[in-house]
Amino acid sequence: MGVKTRLLEAALAVAACAGLPGIGHSAHAAGAAVPRSASLQSALVELAARARPGILGITVVDLATGRSWRVNAERAYPMMSVFKAPLGATVLAQAESGKLSLDRTVIVRRADLVTGGVSRITATFQGDHETFSVRQLLAAAVSNSDNTAADVLLELVGGPHVVTAFLRAHGIRAMRVDRGEEEIAREFEEGGAAQVIGRRGYEAYLKDPRDRTTPDDAALFLRKLWRRELLSDAATRQLLGLLYAQTVPDRLRAGIPADVRLADKCGTSASVDGMTAAFNDIGILTWPDGRTVIVAAFLTASPLPGSRMNALFAAIARTVAADLHPGVPPAG
């Protein structure tokens, strides 16, 4: 989730972690061939180590085989705008049940606008109110990461706890949605002063257990979505279409082969004193032959600059693609 527009630009930082215990290079030392799966695990551990002193968590799942590779994947990370993917699923589930119509007209008033982070609705708003359909708000929230659209949708579905309840009902237990964009923005406001982002707010956000997920459960969400275990086939295709259309060109997207489709959702926090609380991307990679791989990467508490963050995420995607689908030239 974005917090302040000016800080969204500054939030290009990367987080990382120490490697998994027990993973080393003994096979190399003995001169033995390293299985590709072991090679991928070692490469992911190396990428996580490269991102220190921040913390990086990664889960990779190959849906063709069911195998997974994990680095610091059991701990919870702040989601930021990653939460808009399960929010979108909740909206579509309510539409399927008849509780909410995608064609319903919603009046958004000036008081509803979220001024922090990304919101084209806020940036172009005119007058005292404007009218949108639920369908338009859904596209804005998921594809464009519009914070105003997300908060309006959260209210329409019944609140953040309804999104969490949807996840729990589908066996996703370590992903939780507790607040909207505006409320999270206030946590970053030092002493409650509007437009003031301070160290106290940053540290409070890092310690806050709310609005978090493990990489494992983010990957589980995407796997259940892909397998039509969350929504009907039609609703699944609709949400995947919105994720394919998301507008951030960097992160995982910068490292995938040219012919691979990526349905993903990013999340970015504010940066304070050169430290970024969260920088995330979760996605489903699909090759033309149908091979499908899930990648969930979460970075937190990082002092690294944006260029290194983007390079790290691109490297994650390139590494996964080269190991699990070799022979296809990667991007970049």
C-alpha cells in the first residue's frame, strides 16, 4: 500500500534476509552435479543474503510438480497494496453470491478521498462527489493500485475483517487484512500530524502485526486462485485479467522472459530516513506451453536504494525462469 505520494517515489528500496540454515555448497565442494532444484534453492538463499541488512522472504511453487522453494517464508511481512488482490477476490465472491453487483453505482465524496499514495481518482477528482460503478472501482484498485478505490471497496464489502474472513474460509490462515489505506497512512504520521512522516511512525508500522502475510500464504492464495478454488471460472478469469493488467513495470516483471505472462500485485510502503518498511511483489508466471510457477517475494526494513531493489526482484524472476523453464531467454 502506498502512504504519501511524495514518499511512494522514495519507497524504492529493497529488503532482504539471512540464508536458510543447513543450505550450503557441499555438492560443489565434492565435485558432484547439483540438481536443478538444489541450484534454485541455493540461488534464492544467495539473493536473500545479497539484500541484507533488510529481510527478504520468498516462496516459489511449481504447479506442474507441486515442489516449492522457500527462504524466510514462514514469518509475516507487511503487505501494503498486495492486500488489494484478496480484496478483489472478496468483491467478486460477493458479486457471485448476489450480495454486491458489479454494476452498482457508488457515489464517492470528497471526504472519501485517500490523499496518501497512489490514487488517480483523488488526483482527478472534481466537485463535491463523483460516481463510479463497482466494476470501475475494482479495476482501479487491483490494476492501478488506487488507494481511494480500495478504501471505498473495503467499506462496500463490509470492512477489512470481511476480507480476512473470506481468506480464513478458504484455508488461508496467515494472511490478514485489518485496515484500509487511510488508516495505515495515519500510522506513519508522526504524532498524528498530517503530511508528517517520521521515524516513530515507521518503527510503529514495522512492529504492528496487522495487515501482514507470510510468503507461503501469499503463494497459497495465488495457487487457490489459479486452481479456481476461491472463485468461479468466470470470476477467476476476471481477477487474473486485472492482475495481468497491473501497471508497475518493474520488480518481477522486469526479469521474466518476453513470452511469459505475469499476473501480479505489488505493494510499496513509505520510506523514512532512507529505510523502506515494505517492498513486495506476488505473481503467477505462465509459459506458452502451460507451465505455471508462483512467486511471492516480500522485503522489509531495507536501507537499499531503488535501483538495487529493482535489480534484486528482476534477478528473482530470472533465476526462477532459468531453473524451472530452461532454454527460454529471460528478459534483460
